[in-house]
Amino acid sequence: MVNGRSFWAVPPDDLLRELRTTREGVSTADAEEREATYAPARLKPQRDSQPFRLLLAQFRSPIILILLFASGVSFFLAERSDALIILSIILASALLSFWQEYGAAQAVAGLLALVQITSQTWRDGVLCDVPADEIVPGDVVELSAGSSLPGDARLLDAKDLFVDEATLTGETYPVEKSAATLTADAPLQKRTNSLFLGTHVVSGRARAVVVFVGKDTEFGRIAHRMRLRAPETDFERGVRRFGYLLLEVTLLLVLSIFAVNVYLQRPVLESFLFSMALAVGLTPQLLPAIISVNLSHGAKRMAQQKVVVKRLASIENFGSMNVLCSDKTGTLTEGSMGLHAALNLEGQPSEKVLFLAYLNAMFETGFPNPLDEALRRHRSFDLTAYRKLEEEPYDFVRKRLSILVATPQTHLLITKGAVESLLAVCLDAEQTDGTVVPIDQVQSRVRQQVRELSAQGFRTLGLACRDMGAIDRVSKEQEAAMTFLGLLVFADPPKPGIADTIATLKGLGVSLKMVTGDQALVAAYVGRQVGLANPRLLTGSDLRGMSDDALRTRANGVDIFAEIEPNQKDRIILALRASGNVVGYLGDGINDAPALHAADVGISVDSAVDVAKEAADLVLLEHDLGVLVQGVREGRTTFANTLKYVFMATSANFGNMFSMAGASLFLPFLPLLPKQILLTNVLTDLPEMTIATDRVDRELIDRPRRWDIPFIRRFMLTFGFVSSIFDYLTFGVLLLVLHSTTGQFRTGWFVESVLSASLIVLVIRTRRPCYTSRPSAALLITTLLTGCVTMLLPVTPIGTFLGFEPLPPIFWLALMGILFAYVVAAELAKKQFYKRVDNGG
């Protein structure tokens, strides 16, 4: 509603007055004032405005909340110093996690600013590009094919405007729009003079005034009400399942230990705090922070490789990708089309064909395309005697573009487009001598020319015209009874080194599939040029007669999908996914948005139309597959480092806590106090927080990898078992050999727990022997510092306050011997574990 009325029922001039604007938009100063008013209504508030919410999120774990509650009870009923220590350790851990996540969020926000969606907007009477999230009510925007709507708007002028409203109404086909005023009771689907946020222009041109933005729009009301989330990726699903696995184990262990300790008539509060501290030790509470830091580090590294990550969780899918579908033009080829020839019906160069094609290209005002640029660049003509009257923009159904031109003699309709679509609307054809013959007599000759040129890798368009007399308006229906003039032949050579790039991708386990609307012979020629020897083709016409099951069976074996229609692209992607592939799709056009949504990883380029960039998970700052190769490597590096933390959390940490739980059942005292357990957990987490900087062995990025919960479970059982063996060995040595006191036992066990968990990081971070794979400097330094702090702590006043005692030299000698044996045993266990994995065990 605008001042109590439905804006689609308000005449344009009245609406402009109510919005305090004109057809040339608002002033920059006025726009800035309105921006301050409407900023709270934006659908995407700035990340840096919510640090407090992010801090509170660090305490959302039920285990942390229970431990805080128990510490509070302890504060009032028992040892206040112990309760304060526990609370301090929890707070320190939360602040560390918050600092990491907040830094990651800030870094990602900076990267997203590199890829902005803009709208052509009238400000101060000048047409300029304004970021879509800075558009305000009263702004007047110019729209063309590919434009995304920055808000709900009312049309002021429109020409052959078709808009895709599927995201809002579910309507499959584009809806035609016009500027006519409607009645106030028109339902959403019938508001043909209104444009809505979340939709995009398919074809045509328009000028519109923005009425609502953000939460006040139709889309905004739905999104705000439903709190829509992006679909869960494989990576997010894997993290969630891993969390459930640990939760089940933790609950079972903690409840059992608490019950047994109470049965053994130990103090209830101390037993409860011990059980909760064990739960903290078992739970990788830093996992969200580690994941955020790893992914943001990966996103920053990928940005250095000119790949901007819009959705962090897509990095894992990017690393897992084993099929990449890509268009031909600009990706495999140079993308800078050159006009090779303008030919008449006899296949000879024609000045008339070249001049009329130049007129068509110069007067065309739709979305930029390389074919028109090639025509304009090829040669210049004097057009002072010619004037544009009307335009019928290109669309993906007609596959034609028509311009009505006033010439010195008449009004001439000049049409260029796909050869077959032009032949279908032509009545006759003009021969070299100027005579006209029926189109039926030359169709076979034209098609033969096209086949011969396509087999040489050239792209062809047809050119036709029609004398319109004094008519000064044109419509699609008038693209009929035309005269075919000849062919426009374009060359787009393969990019230098593209064959090597494709070979490199293949070496990384990523197979390339070309998906193009070009003629099959052209696509096959380019395929052979870029290294696809004897490519297997499937055309759009073949696909139309194929069931989904049949396509799923065939898709894996196809190298080139040619003559593909826009609505067939997402069907190809879904078929490839259904056959077990992780599919990436690289597209930059209006008709690529559905395929980008359908793919596991949607990839676009910075020069793409708005709707393609909005649909993409990743945006390339260069239209180059070589950039993608580096991005794949970085994606796999990020995923590998994330899994390292999972392996660490499920090996030494898990083994230590499991052993401690078991020891509490037969020891007459708690093996570690709750505050000591929490300190152990914080110290062992410190080296792991630098894992994002770690180096990754080449064999971990040489092929796609996916989240594998059964593998993680086997890893946890194997290395947790090894850890527990040496934990119980430590118990035996401390109690039976060294006859330690309670304080010495706890100190020795604390030292062994922290040092073993820190050292095992260096073992399990690689599949190789640990001495042959160099860790990052940050990981090595934090591991050494953690070890030094752990060994010095018992002789400090802080150590005494925490309940530790200095250890005699013989204790240190025994502990170092156990640690050395543990590292050797872990290396042997790792060798056998991966040997079984490689053999399919």
C-alpha cells in the first residue's frame, strides 16, 4: 500500500508524486536520507551489527549451560574458588571461539563486497549503477534482460517485457508485463504492471519506480515470516551427523559415570561436575569455530586465486566436485568473437549483408553480447542517413533480434538470429544479382553451408529483412514474409593452454562436460581442439525424446551436450547428480540460473548478469578455467584441514576422556578435578585452532573427497583404543610403579593427557610418516608452546592453586618414555589403518 492505496492501481504520475520522485529519479542527497530510514527493513543486516548475538551463541550448547548451572550451585554450596576457576575457563574458551568466528565473519563480509549486484538507477538525472541493497523507495531503475529486481516496483514504461516470477508465484513460464493501471483488487499473479523483489527480467526493456524494499516487499514478507534457509549441503549434513554421533556416545558415558560415582557414595555435586567436565572434554565445542575459521581462511585463499566464495559451506562441495559442466563461449574459447565473414547465398563476401548486420548491431540496446560487439568492431559505416524506429529484443524462444530502421527510401525491418529460426519466417531469398527466389529453393544450400562452416568451428547467424513501407512500429508478429539475405560467420578460437587446463582438471578427478546451445558440429570441433578426443555428443533434440531414467543412464558417458535449450540445462545437471556425481555448473547467462540452482556448486563470473551471480555459490573474478583449477585445490585443502580437527577430536581427546571415565570407577579418588579437566580441554584445543594454516599433503587434494561418517567412526575407535592403552599404562606406572600421591597422580595424568593430545596432532594430520610431512609454522609453534606451558604449570603458584604438584625427575622420565612409545604406536596404527582403507577394508 502507498498512503493507504494499492500501488498497482495508482496512475504512474500520481504514484511518482506520492513517492516524492520523478521519472528521472531522486537526488543523491535525498536517496541517502531515505537509506537511513529504510536500512532497518533490509533483508540482509550487516554481519558486524550482531557481535553480541554471536557471543551468546558460544553458550548455546546444553552441556555448557548445565556446567554453568552446576558451577553456580557449587559456588553457593561448596568451594567458591573451584567454581570461579571453572567459570573462568568456560568464559575463556567461549571468548576464544567468539574471536575466531567473529574474525571469520568479518573476512567473509569483506570478500562478498567484491561481488556486488547493482541496478541501473536514475540519480540526479543521470543513469548510474547503484548497489541493489542501497536502492530506496522512489528510485527509478532501468531494466533489461538479466536484470534482477531490487525491490517491488511499478512500471512506468515497458517494451516486450517478460519477467520470471517462479521464485514468488511458482509460475513456470515468464510473465508478460505492461505499464497499464489495474484495479485495486487484482491478485498477485494478475498484477501485470508490478515487478517484485526476487524476480528477474527474461527479455525486453522497462523503466520502473521502486515502491517497497526489504521486508516491506512481497518476497520480504514471506522470507521474514518463514526465516528461509539455504538448502543443507553435504558438508553441513556431515557436521550435523558427526555431532549426533558424539552426543550419543557422550550422553551414554556421562550418565553411566555419574550413576556409578553416586553408587560408590562419592559427593554428588563433585561427581556431577566431574561428569559434566568429561562431557565438555568429549564434545568438540570448538568445532563450529574451527569450521568457520577453516572455511573463511579457505575463502580468503580462494579470493587470492580470484574465486570469491558467496556461501562458505559450498567450499566442501567444490572440493568434492567430480563433474564440471560448462558453456563453450568465453570459458573454453577466447570469448572475444570476431566476424570472420558476411556471406551471400553463394557463399561469397557481401557488402550488403555486412552493412545491414552492422545497422542491426549498432541500434540494438538489449543485453550486451559478443556477437554484436564483433559486428560493431569489425568495420565502421556512416549511419547519418539512418534512424532507429523500433526494436524487438532477442529472446530464447524466437532466437531472433529485429530492428526497424528508417532508411532514405523506406522503413526496413532487419532481423538476425539462429539460421533455422530465420528460415522459418522467410518467404523468399535474395540472390547475388538481386533477384528473389522462393525460400524452398535455397534452404538445402543454406543448411549445407552452415554444416560446412560449423565443421570448421565457425558460428553462424542468418540475416533477413522486410520492407515495411511507412510503418513505424514493429512487433513479433511482423517477423514474417521476410527475405533471407545470407550468413554472418563468427570465429571464437580456443583459449591458449585450455587443453592443458582440462587435462589438469582430469588429473584432479574432475571431468569436464560441455553444455552449449551451439550447433553440434561447432561444439564437436571445439571439443576436439580443447583435448576431448572423439567426444561423445547428445543434442537437445535427442534429449527431448529421452526419459529421465534414460538420461541418467546416458549422461555420464556424454562429453558434449549440444544444441541445448535453456530449460534442458537443469535437467542435465539433475541427471548427473542422480547418477552419484557431485556436479559443478559454470554459467553467466540469464538462462543459466535454474542450472546454477540445480548444481551442487553453482559457479558464475563477475561479468555475468545479475540473476546468474545471485544464483551462484562461487564467483570467478576472471572467466578462466585455470582460475577454477586453483580454486578446486584450495577447496580441497580447506576440507582436508577441517577433517584434521575432527580426527584430532575423535582420537586423543576422546581416548583421554574415555580412559578418565574408566579410571574413576576403580580409583578411590577422581583422576582429575573438574577444573583440571576443563583446563586440559582448553590447552589441547590451542594447537588445533591453528589447523586452518596447516599444509596439506598432495595426495589429499589429488582427487575429490566427501564427508564419510563410517570412516570417522572407524578412525575414532582405532586411535581412541591406542590412546586408551597408553592412558591405562600411565595409570599403572603412576600408581603401581611410582606409588604416586593423589596430587602427583593428577599432575602426571594432566601432563600426559595434554602432551599426548598435542603430539598426536602432528601424527594424524598426515597419512605419511609424521617426520616426512612438515606442519605449518603456526601449528608447530603452538604445539611446542602448549607443551612448555603444560610442563611448567605444576611448579608455578597458579599450578598449586589448580591442585597440581611438582613432579620428581623419575616421574618425568617415565612420562617421556610413555609419550615416545605412544607416538611410535600411533604411527604403526596409522600405517595399518590406511593400508586397510586403501584395500577397501
